[in-house]
Amino acid sequence: MTKKQKLELTWIGKDEVAKVEPRILIEDSELSYHASKRHSDADLFDNKLIFGDNLLALKALEQEYSGQVKCVFIDPPYNTGSAFAQYDDGIEHSLWLSLIRDRLELIKRLLSDDGSLWITIDDNEAHYLKVLSDEVFGRSNFVANVIWQKNYSERMDAKEFSASHDHLLVYKKTEKFKPNKLKVEQNDKQFNLYDETAKKFYRRRSLRKEGSNSLREDRPNLFYPIKTPDNLDLYPIKPSNNAEGNWRWSKDTFAKNQALGMVEWVKTLRGWEVYVKQYKEDDAVRPPNTLWLCEDVGHNHEAKEEVRAFNAVDVFSTPKPERLIKRILEIATVAGDIVLDSFAGSGTTGAVAHKLGRRWLMVELGDHCLTHVIPRLIKVIDGDDVGGITEAVNWKGGGGFRFYKLAPSLLAKDKWDNWVINKEYDANMLAAAVCKHEGFTYSPSENEWWAHGYSTEADFIYVTTQTLTEDQLLAISEDVGNDRTLLVCCSAFKASSNMLNDKLSNLTLKKMPHALLSKCEWGKDDYSLNISKLPVEEHDDLDEKLSPKKKITIKEADLFGEE
């Protein structure tokens, strides 16, 4: 039998898919921020800024936000080669593709059925990324390749061509995605005629078609005579060269619209001309197109000036203008929707989403999370950010965000090289982490001491560091009752098989950490590149940077293992 083949993009290490640990998030309240007063009922405070590796962060968000994110915008590294100088070209592209593939898989799960993904990229990887995204999202879910004019003038130092654009690849999760139309400005001076019957202003537009497909042979059915006011036949003849053209409307459509008063005759030196009445729209909108000029959505220099307003010392090298993100969010979302950016950079996405009344999630590992993103968001929330889209959307401030960092890996090696529960976890962190691993929602009950989380209204989880005896298990089982079930995660338990089957049928018992070992990769904090040789940036003073006033403290407990 012939092996079935498929069209796909292959690269070194494609089959090596990361088994990412679903970490819990730890809030640093000293870096969280909210406005001093409520500006309106539309103020949003549940936004999240996460400091950490973005693959781990996406995995950490999966349980809570799966199927809920309306729009994802990412501006990933463009893979210009600077980060891969010591590797040959094949390895370089392979690393980059694996880095992006793993994140796209998680992003797809986070998106709602009517959600969309927007990725900015340059020519260096755009076409590889297109094929890769086709594999992840399905080729039928490709929406558009938008060309964004990022520079308004040529670079005189360009060796070959001066790059004036970036690509903006757009993908939908399902057919439920429906892009919003964009508002357009109408020139009142053009609509200088008034229709008394329709009570609307209008402008004249020739019924004779111009431009592409405007010749008789292009659309023969649109070449027909129209009776003029003096009962002569008028054909769509082009005045420039007397070529036979065509009308904009079919014969039936013309008759119908003429009866509605939408046709107007004007006597000129050449004879009668027939026009269409184009009325001024109350709320003019158009479908988005695929060519975005810098005069409409901004350019690189504009973006750098926006960054300079909140950090003049270290201007971020590759920011995106607020007007660009504004257009994306206006097409892909409405107020209240959730927007995600897992390559936050200087924080443009969060700033724009905040001003537009969208909820947002951002992830950033670099130090500019602290030097750029937080200062920018504080100015937005306080109403002190006068740049970007502030004036256009009449932003006055309000709302807030919570700052999180990723918890350390749940399992760590002891001095005998055995996996044990990380001693940095206290009881609450442990319960929350185990809930996430087992697919439960962490929500300690105020009434039931054994209920640390739930999966349904009748299914609960209990996490303890104890070795449970038969008497303890019997007491727990009796408290749980016949109408509920409980997953018990403990260090060990003492109960016979008969006891488990007969009297503890409403309990499921698991020994920790053994039940967790095969679930994912443990102790890995950096997924920025899938290669062990690359040096990892040192963060010895990370706690100082994360909270200048107070370090994040985590209680130590001897949980499920010895030192």
C-alpha cells in the first residue's frame, strides 16, 4: 500500500513538540496599578500583564481563557539572523519555525470561534510563516495578507531595495469570524445636491462604467440602449475614444432604480448624460482593504515618537504605531472583547486596547516590561498619555491592570536527583497548581474544607501533603456523600483494594508527585529558543526589578518530598 503523502513545510526538529508545564500566576500587587477614581462604568480593571517566557505564559492562560480571546496580535522576532549568528541558515530557520509553531498552537486554542490572529512580519520569514500558519489554522482560514507601509521615504543606505512595507498576516479560527467594516469620512462639499423626495444630499456619478472591465466585450449584457428624455437611444460609448463600453447597472436594475428616482439626466454640449444619485451615508463604512498606507495607520518614526513620550532615554527599537493597532482592533473586536499580545514589546497593544475599551492580556520577558510597558500603561490609566490615538478616541484615563509573574516549576530535583514538589510552593500555591494540572478550577470552598477546586457542580478535588489512613479516607468519603465525587491528591494513602472499591467508591486517589511526572517537562523556564547551547540571560536581580519596594515572598513548605 502506498503511504499517503501531504503537502507540508518541514524543518529540523519539527516533530519535537514541547510538553509545556501549565504554571500558575503570582501577582505582584506593588506593580499592579489602577486609577485613583472611577471614570465610568466602562472602566476595566481585570487586564493582565505577565512577566515571563511567553510560551509558558500562554500555557498558564489556557485553562482560564481557552476559547475566549477575540483577537490576538503578535509582533514576533523577525529572525534577521542577529540572534543566530553562530548557526548555519538551516538551523536558524528551524529554530524560528519551532518557536512560532508552538505558540501558534496555543494561540489557536485561546481564540474564540469568531476570533482572529494578526501577525506582523517582514519578507525574511513572511512566506515560511504563511505556510506554517496554513498548517496550524488550516489554509481555508487564511483571511488576508495586509501590506503595511512602515516607512514614508526611501533609505539611502539600502544596499539593494529600500524596504517600505511589512506584512500583516490575518487568520480566523472558524467561519464565524466576521470583520467589522471601517468608518470612512465623506467630503460634504462633494455631496452638494439635495433630493427633496429622499430628503438626502447626494452627488452625481456617471452611469457609464470606467476603469477595469468597462468595455463591451468585458460585460456584453451591460451594453444596451437607454431612452433619453427626447426619446433617443443612448449607448455607453466612451467619449475619450468612442469605444463601446458598458453601464454600471443591468437593464432590469436601471429600470427599477429609475422608478425610485435614483437616475438623473443632464444636457451637455455632447448631448444627454445619465447619472446615478449617490447619497451621503449617515454612517459610511467600507470593508477593510489589504493596502494600509502610513498616512492612515502610522509608520515606524511615528511609533518611536510615541515611545519617546514615556521613555526618552531608551527608545524601543521596533515599536508599532498606535494607529496601526487601532485599525486592527476596530476590524477584529468590539468594546469589552479580550485582546492578547504575547510579544508585548513596548506595550502598544495594551495601551490601544485600554483606550478603546477592550480587555487585554500581555506577556513580555524582556526588561522593557518594567522600563517601557508599565510606565506607558500608568500614563494611559492616569490620563497623562497625550500621544497616539488619545485625542482621536477622546481618552481621559481610568481602569487598571494586574501584574503577574510565572510561578517556578512545580517539581524540582532533590539532592538525590529525584523529582519532588518544589519547596518554594506553599499549600495554596500547591493546591492551585495541582488543580490546573488535573483540569480543575481552583476555588477553595468556604463550607467544605476538602474542596480546593471543582470540575463540575458535583466533582471536586482535594490536595494535601499528608499520608491518609483508612479512617481519614472513610471520614472524607462520608462527608463527600453519594451525590458528589472527589479526587484526592496526597503524598500516600493506606487503604486496601476492597476498601477502595466498596466503601470509598466516591473517591479517586492519586499519589503525588508520581502521578504528575509524565504530564509535561519540569524545571524548564526558557522556551525562547529550542536549543540548549544558546546562553540564557542572567536575572540575578530579577526580584529587585519586579518590585522595587518589596520582593515577592513565597512561603516554603516540605511538600510531598524530602530535601
